Amino acid sequence: MKVLIHETRETATGCAAALIADRLASEPDVVLGLATGGTMEAVYADLIARHRDSGISFARAQSFNLDEYIGLSPDHPCSYWTYMRDKFFDQVDFAPGHTHLPRGDAPDPEAEAARYEAAIVAAGDIGLQLLGLGANGHIGFNEPTSSLSSLTRIKTLTRSTRAANARYFASDDDVPRLAITMGIGTIMRAQDIVLLAFGEAKAKVVAQMIEGPVTAACPASILQMHRKVTVVLDEAAASALA
Ligand code: F6R
């Protein structure tokens, strides 16, 4: 694990965006694994600026997002499809059909999860996977006690994850209880992984992920077993490291 600690989240964000831009330059048809959430918003803004000002192009790349809420259609205002269109896809140059998320409104979510996993495999698996970190140690929506070898499937969201994401919904009760998420095994097949975590609220779980035992109680700790992980932190998120 390579751990990069930046003074501010601005330089940390720039560092993660640069890793993606460099990969696109060396491998224009890279398969990107993408995440949503608050941490990623600045990364997408930075990549949009690089596309506009420096001409980085996503035209030959493909993307697969980590997860989507079950029950939300792609045009639902709180779906991750909408998040990705608004914050990223509509402002860069991915080719039509090259961006993928699970369908939260699929009539058979289990079949949709299997279809999504097969689509990732058919694309040759993820080249560069971007990850955020849940305060409970989740990656994607692989909540604590998830199988460390799991594939894309349905997961029940914990109360703490639903509370953390309630800010995107009109009320706490509107936050879906289920999601389709790439599995931990799916994520671990990625060639390279870049995980970002910012702020003091993530400090304890960052220390568990990097210095604690590998355990399903902290799903992100499995990243200790991956060959090419870069963890990008600000000083606050790094403050509980030994
Ligand atoms: C979202 C996702 C989640 C988030 C994590 C951190 O697609 O996969 O694992 O990355 O919950 O979210 P923020 O950045 O909002 O703290």
C-alpha cells in the first residue's frame, strides 16, 4: 500500500485526478471504476477542468460505477446515475454507451447484479478503480461482515450508511435500504486502486484499514492484500496513523 498524505484535501484531490489523467494518457482505452459520494465531487470537478483546459479525453475509455440504490430509476434525482451525469459524464467526452452503472429499477435485481458482474468481466476487468471510504470501513456498499471474496450483488445498507447518505434525500426514510454493489472480490481484481479519504471523521477507520488486521469487520482492510493500492489522504484523515 502506498500512502500519500497531503496538507490539504485540495492537493490530495489534485493528486488523485492526476493519477487518473496519467493513466488515460498512457492507456486511452482504460476501464475506469468510479465512485460517488462527497469525496469524489472535487475529483470529478478537477477532471472536468483538465478535460476543458488540458484536453484529457475519455473518448476511448469505459467506466463502471461501484454501486446503485435498488428502487431508483436512472432519472431519479437521487440515483447515482443522476449524480454521475450531473457531476461528471455530461461535462466530459465518454462515448455513448461507454459509462455503466447497475440499473436500480431492474425488475430482477439479482439478475441485474449478475449481468453487471459479467459486463465488468467482459470489459477485461477494471484497470483503475477509484474508491471512497465509508466511516464504517465500507468500500462500494460492501458493509462490515461482507464476504471478502464477494462479487456484484445486493447488499442491505447499515443504519450508519443510510444516515451518512440521508443528506442527498428529502428525508431519512427516503434513503433506500438496499443497493447493488460491486463485490470486494470484483474490486480486488482491479489492476490499480486509488482510495481517497478526507477529514477527521475518517481518521479512525483509515488507521483500521491501513494498520489493523485484515477483517470483514473493516472491509477496506482487504486492500492490504492488493498489489497496487494508492491511498490519498489529507492530514486530518491521516491523524490516527501510528
Ligand atoms: C459510493 C461509494 C461509497 C462512498 C463512501 C464514502 O459510490 O462507493 O463507498 O465512497 O461511502 O462516501 P463520502 O465520500 O460521501 O464520505
